[in-house]
Amino acid sequence: MKTMRFNHILLFAAMFACAASASAQTASKVAPAASTPAKKTSTAPSTAHRAVAGPTTDDEKAIYSIGLSIYGSLSQFNLSPAELDLIKRAISDAAAGKPAVDIKVWGPKIEPMMKARAAKTSAVFLTKAAAEPGAVKTPTGLIYKELRPGTGVSPSAEDKVKVNYRGTFINGREFDSSKEPVEFGLNQVIHCWTEGVQKMKVGGKARLVCPAEIAYGEQGRPGIPGGSTLIFEIELLSVAGK
């Protein structure tokens, strides 16, 4: 699980801004003075033009990856196009040394704002998920939907199970998956799994929508922000000893 937490987002943005600032300072040193006669424009594509078309050199690909890392961190917040434009402007302003707000004042407000937004978005998502045909909402808040019926036995909470799974946030971005079948005690995982997998039969596949209260709570964990509603698609392969 490799999603960055809030402070890491700021770190990546700062790194990007510093790189952009250094590039701008270098450009200003080599740029001709206003009185210097203009040189004939070259017909060869510039580095900037190549960057727009796509990264080609190893350095350009590494720099491009910084942008991917930043967006990977931001995607969980479901930002609007206008809000993404604000982030782009902030990076440009920071690179120019002219930020519009004081990060020391407004930086600490990021996490509570995003948690509040995530809670509102999750509530809407949970309502829609519970209304889907075939979905069953339990008293704990788990929303269970069978995707493929199984024909084998169902496990108990004390059993060891083997599964394939994929976990995503409500925006569809994957945060974890089994590359190969994994085996674990059903009473050693989050409550959402302990409850949901007991409803399955071997050979079946189900979708578990897990509110934060029965997943990782308000504390979260590395790669999963606090308050996150999580979605798991689970295939139950076997139950040990049964």
C-alpha cells in the first residue's frame, strides 16, 4: 500500500517546486539581456516541447514520475478540475517564491478538511452501494454483495481461509491486492473481513463495502487515510481443514 499521507503530499509538492525554482533561476542566468539582438529561432523541438509531448530521457521520466506520485496522493480526495488547477498554481507560485497563502497557517487545515470531505463523500457512496440490487447491509454497516455463488462450506471466525482479493478506495483506485493466494486466520483481520467472509462459500466471490468503523477507523494505516471507506472483492478459495 503505497499511497502518500498528507505530509508526504506537501513534501512532494515542495520537491517539485524547488526543482521548478532551480530551473527558472538557471534559465534567468543564461537568458539574453533585453538589449541583446534576438537570435534566429531554431526549428528543433525544445526540451519544454518534448516534455509536453511526453517524457523521453531517463531524467524526464523520473521528473514525470514525481507528478504521478503527487496525483496518486491527491486522487483519493476527489478534487474537481478547478481544485486541481489551484494546486498547479500553488506549485508555480511556490517556484516563483510568491505563495498566495502562508503554509504554516493553512497547512494544518488540510487534514481536517479532507477528512470532513471524505466523510461526506463516503456517506453518499454507502447509500448508493446499499441500494444496489443484491446488496445486503448488516447492523455493523457492512454492505455485502455476492458476485458469484460458491458451492463449498462457509468458514467460521476461528477458521483459516485462503483467498484472492483486491482492495480499492471509493474512487476506484486500487490500494492493495493479492498477487497470489493468501492464507490467514479470519479472526486476525479487520472486522469487515471477519464478518463478510463468513457469509461466503468456498468457490464464491463477493464484494465487501467496509465503512471506516469496521475497517481501519479514524487512525487509518500506511497507505490508507483515516476515515476511509474501503471496497474489497474477495474470492474464497478454501477453508483449512474443511
